[in-house]
Amino acid sequence: MADLPVILRFDRVTVSFDGVAALEAVSFEAREGESRVIMGAAGSGKTVLLKTALGLVKPDSGKVFAFGKDLTGMREKELFEIRSRMGMLFQESALFDSLTIEENVAYPLLNQKAVHCPKREVHARVEQALEFVELAGTLAKFPSELSGGMRRRAAIARAVVTEPPLVLYDSPTAGLDPITAYTIMALLIKERDVSHTTTLMVTYRYQDGNLMAHFRYNSKQGGLEPAHNGAVQAPETVFMVLHEGRLIFEGSQDRLEASADPYVRKFVKPRN
Amino acid sequence: MVASSYGDRPKLLELLKEPVSEFQDFFLLAGRAYRNLLRRPHYWDDVFLQMDSIGVGSLVIVTLTGFFSGAVMALQMARALQTYGQVGRTGMLVSISLVRELGPVLSALMVAARNASGMASELGSMKVTEQIDAMRALGTDPVQKLVTPRLIATASMLPLLTTIADFVGMFGGWLIARFYLGIGSVQYWNSVWKILVWNDVLQGLLKPFIFANMIALVGCYYGLRTTGGTQGVGRSTTQAVVASGIMIFVLDLMLTQCFVYSAS
Ligand SMILES: Nc1ncnc2c1ncn2[C@@H]1O[C@H](COP(=O)(O)OP(=O)(O)O)[C@@H](O)[C@H]1O
Ligand SMILES: [Mg+2]
């Protein structure tokens, strides 16, 4: 596995707001095809980590490399090219209120210069992306007319419509009931396994990480299935735990469950 | 004693740091908004949408404000002029005060109340729901997409609205003059027109243009720096209205000073 190219690299990244560190000397490498599950208490810096990866937040020190390029010194215009290779699901979906679902999902296709999508193909691709998240038929609706789970799905469609090789999800299941949360997780795993994307997912629900690590999408039956019983394995999943801006754990699920750290243990629940 | 006087300096600097950095942020935003006037892409759809919301949307309140200030000015001026037996010149004073001061200032105050607050709350809620971040993540510059169109729209609409307010105000003054003071229509309108010179017209258009730039930038600035959820949006909205309201009077004084100086 170690010979796959590094897609995203943090090198001792420190980010602070008004003198208070939100990320402190965080270093890690995400390789192609890998899934990373990032856990941590509220305010531990999970969102800031994802925004730093996108270049939305500038580190005070340290370096961020995405697709082999150093983002740290880049200007906004140059960052647009890098960002068009990343999809991001924001915590509260962050759909544009004033645009319909169709316009929202079409937004990256029309506005990202590096994405060359002819105008006449936009509609078809939007429909395809909405079908992928099982939201066909909501094209003309506004975000305010949808439920929380549907908004989350529309936002996933917007994040992946350009087929980015790296997708970042900020708390995709937060505030959803267990059934909706499961369908959202199934979507993320489907996206990962159908498009072979590298995935970073922030969550505080251990079940989500567990699903990521042990399930894969069955394209024939169209659902999730355990990944260990066949020849095909689920892509490697790495767990990361943030505590007050510091990365205090990074490793496999087995090592996570074996950890004696009381803070880490709080996030681990017995597997079912 | 020594210790306290020694410690005061950093404290004073500390106190000044925030307003100075806010001032700096404001001018940075302004600089980027103006620079984008020359850069592509131009979001003309957004410009027209804002023109509609600011221009058409404020038409009624600006018209009403103009009408009543013209009528009130006619009453007040007639009373003052009566002392000199010059009631017939009411039109002159109505006209001057409207075109130079009341039209620009009152229209700007109305547009500030309606649109600076609207911009602050709209951009503020976009900021706290991460829509601004999403915009940047999806390849658009929020200043280009949100601030510049509002700037163009306000700067083009407010002078127009002010002109309308001026005319409606003169009409309001005429109603009072004709039916309450018994001044003939011809005499009223003659005195209204004759007194105005180019300097007044220029003043009457330049003031709203400058106020408009300030209103749009202040509204967007407070919107984009919103933090702290829905509460923060409320706070930004209030700050935007207060700041732009005060700035209208400050700028008015400075501009009036310039015009008085250049006219003499
Ligand atoms: N734009 C910002 N301005 C000031 N402080 C911020 C900003 N964004 C995040 N923070 C602070 O950074 C810390 C980490 O935030 P965040 O990454 O959102 O936490 P979470 O792990 O819950 O996603 C918090 O203490 C938060 O208050
Ligand atoms: Mg968060």
C-alpha cells in the first residue's frame, strides 16, 4: 500500500485564530484510495482541518500539499484549480439558499474553470448526480423545501458532480436520525467504491467509521455488504483522533480499539 | 506609579489595535471590490437582481420620504419667509434644500436602513452557514460574486432614486404652496428652477453616488465578517445600519464643505 501516491499531506500544520491554536503541529499523509475517519470532540479542530486541506484557511506555520503541490503560498486564483479536484460536503450542507437544487448541483460544473463541462451537458450531469443520491425529481426545488437528510444528499451530489479524486465530508451524519444517517453513509461508501475516491470523513459517531472500514458497495444488488468475506477488501481505512487541535492518534481500527488513552476510548464503541 | 505609566502604553496600543485592523480590513475589501470591476468574470445577472432589489425595492419609501420632506420644507420655509414678507420665494428654498441636502441624505438613510441591513444579514447568514466557504471551494470569489454586484447596483441606483425624491419633494412643496399658501403655480416652479445652478445638480448627484459606495461596502463588510451563528447575524445587521447611518452624515459634512469651498 505504501507505494501509492500521496494525495494529501500535512506537514506540522498549525492554525490559530486570535492567538488560540485550532490545529497544532498536525502531520499526516493520505494516500490514493485510502479512507480516513477523523474523530474528536466538538471544537477539536476537525472542520478547520478540512478547510485547511482546501486552502480555505491558511496555516500559520507548516505546509499543506495536495496532489503534490504546496498550497501554502498559493493565491486564491491558483487554489481554484486545486479545489476543483476536491469535493467538500460542509457540515450544514451549505447549499446556496437563493438557488434551486439543480442550480446548486450545476454550480461547480459552471464555475470551476478547470472542469471543462460543455453547457449542454450540464443538465444531464446534474440529473445523473441527483440520481446517484436518489434525489431525482427535486431539480426545481429550493433547499429550504427539503428535509435535512435530503439537503445533505443534494450537497453530496454537488460535492461529487465533478468526479473529484479526493472528497472531504464534514460530519455527514450529524443531526440525522439513525435510518437517514445509514443511507447517507451508504452513499458515501458507494461514492468511494464506484468512483474510487480518496475519502476524508469527519464524524463523532463510531458506527460511521466502522461502516467505512468494514463495508463496501455491492453494485449488483445496490446496497452495502461486509467487505471481509470475499476476495475484494474494502479500501484501507485509517482512523485519526483530534484532541484540542493535536493529532493524538493515527492508525488502524484494531489499534484504535486497543488504545488505552482515555480520550481515545471515549470514541470507541464495541463493534456489533 | 512607574509601573502603571509603563504599563499604559501597551494597553492603549491594545485598545487601538482592533479599530485599526478593522479599518484596514474594510479598505482591503473595498480595494478588492473595485479591482473586480475590471476583472472577469462579471456576474451581470447578480447586478440586475440587486438593481431591482435596491432601485425598484426602495422606490416607494424614497418617494414617500421625498414627498413629505418637500411638503414640510414648504411649510417651514414659508413661515420663516413671512417675517420678511417673501413667502413668494418658498420654491427657492424648497428646491435648494432638497437638491443639496434633504434629497441625498434622506434617500441615502432610507437605502442604508433597507439595503445595508439587507446586505449585512444576507451575507452574514451565508457566512455562518458556510455558504461563503462553499463558494470559494466551488471556484468563485465571494467578493466578485457578492460584493461587486451590490456595489455597482447601489452606486447606479441611489443617484436615480435621489433624483426622483427631489422631484417628488418639489411636487409636495408645490401642493402646499398652491393650496395652502396661495402661491401661484408658475411663480412656484419658476423660483424652483431659477435658483438651481450646475454646482447644485452636481452636488445632488455626486453625494448619493458617494453615499451609495459607502453603504454597499459597509453592508457587505459587516456581513462578511459575521461570526457566532444567528445571533451574530443580528449583531452585524445592526452594526451595518448604525455605521452607514453615521457615515452618511460624516461624508455629507465633508462633501458639503468641498462644494461650499469650490462655489466661493
Ligand atoms: N473562523 C474562525 N474564527 C475564529 N475561531 C475559529 C474559526 N473557525 C474555527 N475556530 C475555532 O477553532 C476551534 C476548532 O473549530 P472546529 O474545527 O470548527 O471544531 P470541530 O472539531 O467541532 O469541527 C474552535 O475552538 C473554534 O472556535
Ligand atoms: Mg465542525
